[in-house]
Amino acid sequence: MVDKQTQSKDSVFFRDGVRRIDFVLSYVEDKDGERKQERRNLYEANLEKVGLELETEDKSESEDGKTYFVKIHAPWEVLATYADVLKIKVPFKVNDIPDNREIPMNWLSTPFRLPEHIMQPEPDFFTAPFNKSKSDFFLIDDKDTFFPPSTRNRIVYYILSRCSYFRDECADKDKKGIKRLLNNGTYTAAFPLHDSRYWTRSRDANCESERYNLYNHWAKFLCFFKEQPLNLIRKYYGEKIGIYFAWLGFYTEMLLFAAIVGTICFIYGFLTYDDNQWSKEICSENVGGNIVMCPLCDKKCSYWKLNTTCNSSWQSHLFDNVATVFFAIFMGIWVTLFLEFWKRRQARLEYEWDLVDFEEEQQQLQLRPEYETKCTSRKMNRITQETEWVMERSATDLVGKLFLCWATVILWISLIIACIIGVIAYRLAVYAAFASIMKDSPTAHLEVVGPYITPQLATSVTASCINFVIIMILNLMYERVAVWITDMEIPKTHLEYENKLTMKMFLFQFVNYYSSCFYVAFFKGKFVGYPGKYAYMFGWHKLRNEECDPGGCLIELTTQLVIVMTGKQVWGNIQEALVPWLMNWWGSRKSRGHPESLYSRWEQDHDLQGFGHLGLFYEYLEMVIQFGFITLFVASFPLAPLLALINNIIEVRVDAWKLTTQFRRPVAAKAHSIGAWEEILNGVAVLSVVTNAFIVAFTSDMIPRLVYMYAYQPEGAMNMKGYINNSLSVFNISEIPVESRPDDDENPVWFNSSITTCRYRDYRYPPGHEKQYSHTMQFWHILAAKLAFIIIMEHVVFIVKFFVAWMIPDVPSDVRARVKRERYLVQEYLHNYEVEKLKIQLSQNSNECTCTPMIYPSLAKHEVLSECL
């Protein structure tokens, strides 16, 4: 034992100071101690049989006096064997292709750059899959540092997840893997170590202190304007986490362009505020002040004057103007550019991070241990022509599980729809209450916001808040269900597991987050009927379908979008940053006063939160849901990309901060792309063109205004004068059914028997006309114009989208050349290596022959290589 008073324990090495700690297991003794101890003994003995080296820290050495720590080191032989098995790519030659990429006006990016040693922590090499029998082919300077810590912990975890804890005589296949031992409490944690404290460098000169560099140059919020050190992130955390931050950074960069255009469109709406003729008419005492509107609900809603919606009409103009159409088309093209340029960025990363052809090689090697334990028979693989373990499933079992899984998903989606219907019923019921309460303007005394609070606004805001709370509660509940039913399916590979879970979760979240916005955008105010023949929810006469303001439903969609989108982002950032910090603060409260020499590196990391295997999944889900908000409904709120940009600038640093400071170091994992999320983004991009076309056509008042200006303006002038009067139909008050008329005490003081008609929002013939209350020809003209606009906009945007996608190649030409160069070099170097090796063998084995052995006849070099290829 080394006295802990004399040697600092903030180290990533065994007590001998030479062997690096690649993984740590922790456990405590409890009531069921004997059985667990037996499992541990068997498991650790099997680990040592595989070749791993173990060192145990007694509980007396830990700060709580209860926890044992088992430190694991993988020697060269083990690393080399499993690097060969896992086909890990390692360097064999320094990259000799000059980087001729010149960025125009490169000097402008200087303030955003990081130091070169942070951006490029290691030289660029040509790489090839490791082969243990040809280890001298590769550039091995030091066997202890040849494999970086992230590769070492990945190899060790591969062994841990497949090592058994049963005796040879009782071969129970289920008794295998660290995950099972963690689940049954045999071990309390299993994790690789951070290489230093995040706020200071390690005292050990052999330690890289990459965590400190990441914190200083990446995780601090003051670095928000700097580029991300993606190569260092990949080196420290692995390719899977590196790809996520590369995608998030690229998405945030692209949002800048959408945010600028969206802000310009909003400013246009603000600057044309005074040119808004229809709002002037609504607010005018001569027009809006003289128009008596029909009640918006039965019994409790009174007749009202149009000029009471003056403020909401002005607000609506900020978002419902000509620029909205332009912005909707722009976003349809922007989303294509984003996805196409991301493919190019991803292809470059695939090459730089040695992920080319990764999927084909790694598919078999990434079998889930949970699947392997269920395999009962062997079967010939058609591709490799080798036998492999497979899990036998009967057709009945397979159909039964699929039915149960998707029945559960459909049940939960039905639950969401039921909740949305409940919120709609709330809107219908509460609107009448707000209308009754606010008829005497009790909010008028509130100086700033008083005039803006209307029954419509109060209903919309409270319903949106209730809807947001329901969304968050359903999310928490469904997450557990989705993981449970995916586990039950027993997917074969990690990739298959994540894809299945992704589809289930996204389908649920799509309905959960967007259904309320779809209701306001496409259903509210569309199936209302007219006075005397109103439509009711489920035919129940107490819940009359909602109407839109005379200013339109777009402002309400904007309100819904802002509350749900902003609420989700704020709540998400609080949850991501505050919860882990509070849990770590509480968990490490006893050890905070310990000097560094006593508070060991493994204890410090043990006190942090574990980064689960689904940690990145939730990060992607959060961003993809946000992507849906800024694309599907962006026509109603041009500032959505700006809000998303601000959130993402914070999100990058919050994610970096929590990963670097609040979580244990995750096990490194490879991924060559963002996986199933790419297909989901493509699907959302296509759907967004359709939804925005429908929002402009049916939710905004853009098309009715244009039809009026070009075809129905009585003076023939190209202006909107008289539009409000034209867009409102007339109804005879005496024809309103008794059960729908306002109560006598609800009517305002100005209402009297001389008022015989009221107005409502529709295009119908007036009373006394031979076709009274049926739709006018203008209604059908407007409907035709709306459908024509949808068809034209969709076709224009889709044609541009497909043309842009065709024009931009998925893989940059220089990357394609580098890939070909690397493959060529691997073939050439391996050929030369084999020739040299054979020469040496022949010269050693044959003392008689002095001639130079010829492997090939005397052929030109390129012919030999082509034959070899």
C-alpha cells in the first residue's frame, strides 16, 4: 500500500505510476454481500484471464469509507488483439496531400479561431485497420501512448460488456456483461476516468490534461463566438459525441442566415405598420366603431364592436404581410441548403476521422450484448460466408411483440390527442367565462398591458400554458415506456436499437409538440358555421367551435408557437444545466474540503453524474423538435429562427459545460453520421413546404386581401380601402335561435332595439337575398386562389429544392480524391511490406540461394499495383 498522505491520488495511473487506468468499477458491501462478492470474484478472475490487469482500492482508502474501487489497465497485448478484432484504424504514414483549400477573406475569421494546438491536437495521418500480425507496418513510436485514452476505454468496455461471471461448469449465457452486473447491484458504477480536474492541469507530466483544454477553450460561455475544437472533442470523447457537436455547430451557423432574413421580414412588417389600411379601418370610429359583430359564444358573449380588436389587428400585421410569403419560400430553400451542405461537412468529417466504410465493417462488431445472450443457434451469413450466432424467433412471438410495441405507441398518441381535445374544450368553455368577466373592461386600469388583454388573448395564453405543462408531463412518462418497449424487441445492433427508439420517440414527440399548433393553424375558425347554424364540438350545444379574430388566426398561432417553443427551450436548458449541478453539489458536499492529494481521481469522477447511453439521443431529439418549430410554422413567426439561434449559442456551451464538468467521461463510441435523425430532418423539410403553403393560404389573410385588391375593389384602385366591410357578412339578429342569444344582462349599454343586424367573418349572401346565408361567388374565387397558391408555391419550392440538391454533390471533390489516395497507398504499402517481409524470410531460410527473390516477373510498377489492387 502507498501512503495516501505522501502520494497525490489525483492521478490516472496505478500505484506504480506507469500503468494507465483505462476503466474503473466501484461497489459497496450490502446485505446480499456474499452472492454479489462471488459474482465479482468470478467476473474479475475472468477479466484477468482475458489479460486485463486489476488493482483494488480498499474502502478504507475512499472518502466515504464504504466504496471499493477496482482499477483496470489494458496492456499492449490486449489492446493490439482487440484493435485487430474491432478493425480500429491507426496511422501508417503522415498525410502528404497539401491542403490547398483557400477561404476567401480568411482574415475576417481570425477573432473566431482557437489556437492551432487546440484545433489540431495531433498530425494528420493516412490510416489503415490495425493488424496485430503486421504491427511493424504502423507508426508505433510508443506502445503506451499509441492508442489514445478514448480508444483504450472503448476496447476495455467492449471486453467488460462481453465477459461472463459464471464458472465453466455452469455455462449460463445470461450471466454476462457489466451492464447486467450494474443492473443487479453487483457494481454501483463503471466508467473511464477524466484525465485531470477541469479547472487546472494535472500535476503529472505524462497526463494530457485535455479536459482542462476543453473547459478553457470550449465549455466556458465567454467562448460562445469561437469555433469548436472538434478534433479535440473527437479525441477525448469519441466520434459519436464529436459528430453531434459538429452537427449542432453547423446547424447554429446556418441558423444565422435564416435569423437575419427573418428579422428583416419582421422589420418590414414594423416599418409598414402605418400603411396597414385594414387595421386603420378596424380602429376607425367611423368604420370599426359602427360595425356591430355577432356574439362569439352562446349566452355569455355579448354583441361587440369591431374596433375592440384594434390592437390585435396591428399586432397581426407584424407577422401577416407580404414578406411572410417571401420568408416561407426562403425557408423552404434554406432547409435544403442546410441538409445538402451538412452532407458535405459530414463527408469531410468521415474522412478526417477515419469513418469511411465504417458502417459495413462495424455492423457485426457492434452487436448488443443483450442480443448475444439470447442467441441459440448458428446460421451462415450470405455476405461473409461465415457462421454467426442468431436469435431464433417464432413468427407468433415476433408478430406478438411488434403488435404490443406499436399498440403501445398508438395508445400513447391517442392519449395526446385526447389531451389536445381536452385543451380545445377548455378554450371553448373558458372563452365564454373570460368574455363575461371582461365585458366591462376590468383590465383597462392596467396602464401598459391593459388594453391588449382581450378574452381571445387570455384564452389563447392560458390554453397554451396548460398545453405546455401537459406536453412536459406526457414526455416524462412516455420516455420510460419507449425505452421499455424497444428493450423488449431485443434489436440486434446498437445502431438498430437507436433507430427503433428514435422512430418511436419522434413519432410521439411530433404529435405531442405540434398537434396544438396544427389545431390553431388548420382547424380553428375553419368549421364554425354562421349565426343561426353554428357548428358545435361533438354536437354538444355548450361547446361552440372557436372563431378567429377579425384580424385572423395567425397571431394566435404565433402566440402558441412562442409559448411552446420558448418554454421548451428555457425548461430544457434549466433541466440540462441546473439538475446535474445540484445533484453533484449535494453528492460531493462531504469531500469538497479535502485536499487534492486525498481526493482521488476515481472518487472525483464517481461523485459526478453518469452520462447514459441515451444521453446524446435526448440532445438530438431536443434539437430536431426545435428544427420542426422553425420550419413547419415559420410563416407565422419570422423571428423563430432568431430565438432558435440565441438558444443554440447557449445550448452548445451548456452541453459542453455539463459534459466537461458535471458528467463522468462517457465511453467512446464510433458513429459515421447522425443516423436516423438525417431521414427525419429530410421528412420535416418536405412537410414544412406543405405546412407553410397552407398557413399562408388558409391561416393568414394574405390571399383574401389580394383577391379583394385585384378583383373586388369597388373603385378599381390598387388599395385595400373597404376591405373590412367586404370581408364581413350580415346576419339578421331576429333569426338567431333563443338558445344562442346573449343573456339580457350580458349586452353592453350601447346595444338597443334599433340595431337589427350583426356582422360575422365569412363570405355569405345577406338576409333577404334569394340565396341568403349561402356562400357568395367571392368565397369560391378566394378558395380557388388559395388552392392555386398552394400548388404554385409547393411546385416552385420543390423544383428549386431538387435542383439545389442535384447541383450540390454530397462529397466534396478534394475529399473524394483523398479517399482514393488513401486506398491506393494502403494497397501499395501493404504490397511492399509483404514483399520485404518475404525477402527477409527467404534470405533467412535459404543459405544456398543468393539471388534476390522475385515475387512478380519484371513488370512496370503500375502494372504490379493494379494486379495487386
